[in-house]
Amino acid sequence: IRVIDLTQYGAGPMCAEILSQWGAEVIKIEHPVRGDSIRGLQSGSGVTQRKQGLYNYMFEHANMNKKSITLDLAQKEGKEVLHKLIEKVDVFLAAMRTREVVKFEIEYETLKKLNPKLIYALLTGYGINGDAKDEPGFDAVAFFDRSGVSHMLADSQGAPPWPRPGFGDIPSGMYLAGGIMLALFARERFGIGQAVYSSLFRNGFWSLAADMMCVLATHECPKGHVREATDNPIANYYKTKDNRFILLYHMQADLYWERVCRALGVDHIIDDPKFNSAANRASYCMELIKLFDDIFAQKTLEEWKAQLANFNLVYSPVQTPLEAYYDPQAKANHHVVSFDHPTWGPIELCPAPLDFTETPSSYRTPAPAMGQHTE
């Protein structure tokens, strides 16, 4: 399967990267002067400049296995080259506003005349219809803020968390990769090409489905989590003696109530009339949370992990990304793979989160230099 990747930054390149891991030949098209903007962007605030400067890990992550060619699609000759390529590919993937699609003459109706069985995939910020279709959209504004995700994650003072780099882009890329695969499957079955459309805004909307379905059913906005006054105190965050957080997550509140009490050493409140049912605990939640706060503050995170495990409770420490990297469970399930980079030597990468028994994902070549394969 051959893919034209006319995208930059995060979501589009990640979609093409996933397809490349699954074996596709991906030809990345970049502007001859500017290239993909992610080439000049790096994350990892607080990491030493020396370590950040080893290689552009964000670009590598989203562009391994690809070939890079440079074309200026604002020029007649650039469009002609692209149109020649379209005749010989299976998938065309673009991430841009609808007015840019028209400007560069890469609408689906135009390209399918060159290749009737083409799978055409377009990712936008806000969709191909409506007044916002030509607004610029990154995952922070479209996936997080406009969709309602940031509001539902806001703290008790109403301040939303700062979106982590690519946190909406990467799943959006996976969603679109799934759509492209379905279109390819339909082509195999029925011999037809088609267009696949997706947007960051809609992906955020979909990812918030548990809250959004509440809105659809009630036409009211669900309330966010307030740690100090949540209705179910045995599904909450608590701070340990060493200033770490641990999450109890017992959604079956009555089923786990007695076991939680025994694990925390408060057997005497199991039958307390204020706490002996989920409804009563909701009524006296602030009092119970204060009690639990005092208890969790008496032991370290490691001590609590051992204690809670003994009672087979549903919990997790709030780990840093570094701790997640060293987590034995991540190692056992191939969350990280190694690659022998021709320039940087052995590096590690995060593969797409799917394992196949017969057709495993693979990293074959490093991310390309800009225009490396133009000739």
C-alpha cells in the first residue's frame, strides 16, 4: 500500500506513521523551504538542552519509515508532480483547511478523476462544513477546548489543565488510520475508492462520549470531579506521606466498601449510619474524604501499594512518565521498541499500541531528511 502524506505537526503525520508501521510505503510531501513545522519544534520542557539536542525525537516519532520529497504546490509544476503521483498511490492523506484544499487543487472530486480507486483522507481542525471550517485548529484548541474536554478536566477553581503535547493529535491519528483501513477493506471487497473525513474537534467530541452522552440525554452539563467533595470517596485521589498521589477507583461502591475500610484500618466505620451505603457516603462525603486524607498521609506510596494489593483493591499510583517507562508491565508488553539509528545509534520508540501475531508492526528506516527522496 502506497500513501501520500501531505501533513505536518502531529495528527496527520501520526496517522501516516501508524500506516507505515503496518507496512505501507509512505511518501511525505514537504514545502521546499519550510518543511514540516515539527522539524523545528521540540517538547520536553525542563529537560536539559543537551539531552533535547541529541535528536528531534518528536519528528522521529511521527515520521519513521517514511520517504520525504519537497514540492511547492503553489506552483504549477508542483501540482503536476503531485497529480502524477496520485495516479500511482493507494491513499492520499492531507491535513489542512478546506480553502487550502481548493487552493492547491487537491479536492476529492479532482483527485478521484486521476485515480478512481483512490482512498482520500482529509483531517481538518473543525470539519469540512460550517463557519469554522477554515479556522486554524491544533489539538489544544479543537480537540481539548472546543469539544469540552478541558472543561471537564478543570480543577475545583475552574482552571483547566494545560494540554500535553500531541495528546489529542495521537489518538486522532489512530482514529483516521482505522478509517483508512476500513476504506481499503471496502475497496478490496467492492472495488471502490472513497473519501474519509475527520476533524480534531469531532475526535475530542467522540473521546468525551461518556460525558457527551449525558448531555444528549439530559441537555445539562455534567459536573467535573472535585476531589474534596466527590460523591464516591472510595473512587478518589489521596496524597501519601511522601507527597505522592494514589487513586482508589471502586465504582461498585457498596461491593468494595467493607474491603476498603479494612485495608485502611477503619473497620469501626463499616456499619456507621453515616457511611454504610453509597447514598449516605455521598451525603457525608467531605467528612469521609477528610478522614481518608488523614489516613493516607500516615504512610508512603510504596507502603500503601503493598497494603492495598493485599486486599485486592482497584488502585494505581500516579506515576511520572519516567516511572511508567520503567514499569515492568510496560516492558513485558512491548510498550517500547529499540531501533538502531544510522546517525544517533540505538534509540527507543513508542510503537502503535497494537500487537499482531502474523503481521507485526515494524520500524525499518529512520525519519527522512527534508527532501531526501525528491529525485
